[in-house]
Amino acid sequence: MNKSFQMEPVIIVLFGASGDLSARKVIPALYNLHLDGLLPEQYEIVGVARSSLQDEMVRERFHQGVDQYSRRGSAKKEEWDSFAEHIHYIQSNYDDPTLYERLTKLGNTDWEIPPNIVFYMATPPNLFTVVIDQLGCFPELKGDIRYRIVIEKPFGHDLRSAKALNQRLLQVFEEKQIYRIDHYLGKETVQNILAFRFGNAMWEPIWNRNFIDHVQITVSEKIGIGRRGRYYDSAGALRDMIQNHLMQLLCLIAMEAPTAFTADQIRNKKVDVIHAIRTINKADVPAVAVRGQYGQGWIDGKQVPAYRNEKDVDRNSNTETFAALKLFVDNWRWQGVPFYLRTGKCMPGRVSEISLQFRPVPHHPFAHLNTQVFQANRLVLQIEPNEGVVLRTQAKEPGMGMKLKPVDMSYCYKDVFHQASPDAYETLLVDIMRNDPGLFMRADQVEAAWGVIDPVLEVWSENTDLNFPNYQAGQWGPPEAESLVAQDRRTWLLPISFEPK
């Protein structure tokens, strides 16, 4: 990560400091930034929660989180101590006005440069508006770029609630002060999509409907819902993953080139993509959307319980743990090219991958000589677990005769750059402190994304009599998902990292 920029002093107010998100993601990211010299010389982290804790108790909780979740592993004592001295804690109810009087005065320091104040919402979503309304009692915050607010997903439950949340936020802050965080956009490989597309002249001429047959985006998780049952059972895969993560990946693949690499230029192009996505009529939902729920199965030799038997899940739940969509982007570049999106829990492995399948060659002169099934060219952008790019082409096998075989030209980022990628939260936290919103969602983008999937959510909520579970843990989803692409005479592509070697 570039260290050349100068960081202004900052105070990060971490609402929900006693929660899982703070310990697993936010604090380990800040700790790594501290070690890398990417935090300003003067900074403070002020945790806020209802739990009755003292500074040392909170620091110990955070220490345990760093030891368990930091990409560097366990913290060394001297390094941790130098970081921990910046951590403080306030125990309070979130609707207590005196808390916010105290917080808004944090900027009154004796530091040479007044600090920026970042309000980070690591709380459950039902507390977002409680905090926002209390901050609204201080009109001097609005428009002052020294004050910023970070909102974690889920940003709303549907289009209506997302609009309501945006309205409340914009009563207290201006858009330039609001950071709606989606950690997927902080991943190195996701950012590299822009560099790959617009930094190389060879791709632009073929990055369109004339050469690309279809696009597949797969984000699968090996784990189940863990301790998230209470949240997940009210959300489901469509809300939890497709509305934000997968929709963002689609935008990066489908967007037009920005005239400049600025936040508004990039976000404008993304919004254009979402507005171009063909409207899903409720009558068409069964033909373009599939949902599933995992049942009992086996993964890595261990038995996995059915979703309905997970902790804090309704025993008759109809919440989907798998979702797949077929979308079309109705514009000049992509007309007629289907985008297939799928995501699920308890699948064969953890993988995030974008595959662009090219059209087959117009004439195959080797068909009568080749004993293998001919594969069309395929460009794969790997996000996790391996970060890299794979281009699949055809080549002649050594030996007599003309026999073709698919071969891969590939590179892995860790092998090329010989350094570990920063965690997504590290990248995003630096951008927040630098006041660079390019990797964050704007209000219109969030609402447009909800508008795409709202008809699907409505149909699924109106039709709850489903044959769940409909796929075993350890499978790539329900049979209906295969039918979704089979009706177009296509098939789901097996992720590169799962292909037999």
C-alpha cells in the first residue's frame, strides 16, 4: 500500500465496540495499518457500546481478536502495547444524548491540526437510525468534511427501507461525508479489474457482445451461517450477497471506461450499469431466479447440520442460503449477453470468481482430428482464495498429429508482486481517513441495486411453500440452478481452482 500520502490526525469512534465485527475486522485492520505506518502520528480509537467494560478489558478483547484474525497472526507485545495506548472506551446507551455531546467535543484537542472524526457504525442495523438521529441534534456536523460516518451492510432490507435510511442520513450529513462500506470493493483483485480492463489496450476491442458469449460470477462459501443465525434468517443470500457484493462485481465488469480515475467518475459509470439492467417483472421471476437452502451433508469428512437446525434459525425457515440470478444489461455493449450470478453457503469450497466465456470460433477445422471436447476461450478473474487471472486457450499437444488441448496462461498476484495483499478493511479504512470515496457506494447506487432485486424478493416472500432443503451441504446448489443456465444451452462453469488436476 502506498505510504506517500500524508495522513491528517483522526479519531475513530467505533460504535458496537464489544461486537464481533469490531474484534474480527475493524481492529485487526487498524492494527495492521499501525504496524505499516499508515495511520497518522496522532490518532485515537474510541470504542462505544452498552457493555460495562473498562479500557483494559476492551483492549484485551481487541488483543484476542488481533491474535485470532489478523493476517499477521499473533501480536508481539511491544507492537501491541504501542497500538493499545490509543484505544479508549465509553460505556453508554446509544440513545443517551450526553454520549453525543461528549463525542462531538472529541475534536477539541491540543493537537496542532484538528482531527477528523470518523463515526464507524459496527452495530446491528436496527441501531443505525438511533445513532444517526442523535447525531442529528448537532447541525454543525452537516457539510463539515472533518466529520464522516461509515455504515456497514446491510444498508436497508429492501428498496423502501434503503431510501428511508438514505433520507435520514442526508438530513444529518452530506453525501460527501457518508461511506457505505462494502468490504468486497477493498479486495486487491476487485480493484485490479479496473486496471486490467482499462490499463491494457488488448481487452477493450473484445470486451463486448461481439466476442463474449456470457459472464458468470460465483461467490461460494464453504461454511454455514455460524453464529449469524438471528441476522441471516431475516436476510438470506439474495440480500446478504447479491444485492451488494455480486452486483458490484457485475458493475466493474460491465461499466464503461471513466474519463478520469476519480470517485464520482467511477461511481457514475457503475450507476449507469445498474440502471441498464433489464427490469425483472414479477411474472418472470421463476425463469430468472433460483433459491435454495442447504440440508444436512458432509464437507471435508465432517457432518454439517441442515440450515433449519442451525442456532437461532426458525425450524420452518424458508430463508434461502443459495441464490442465482440471470440478468441482462440492456445497452450497446452488452445487449443479449446474459450475466449469471450465484452465491451460496455450505458449498464445496470458498471461492470468488468471475468467468467471461468467449464465443466459439466460427469454424472449427480440427473437429475431425480432435478427440477431446473443444472448449471456448475463457477469461477468469480470481478473487479468492487465489488472487489472479487465468486465460484459457487451445494449444496443440506435443506429438504426431493435430490434437488440441485447453491450456491456461495465468499469473497469481502473490507470485508476481512478492508481497501479501492488504486486508480489504485496511484499504477501505485508509480511503475513509484520506476522504477518498471511490470504493464506496453512493446513495443512488444502493437504491438502484435494491430496485433490481426487489421484484424477486416480493415474489419469494409471497410464495413460501417450498421444498426446502433442496441441496445437500457440500453441493454446488440445487438442481434448479443448473436448469437456469441449461435452458440457455449453457452450464455452470466449475471454478478453476476446483478443476481436476
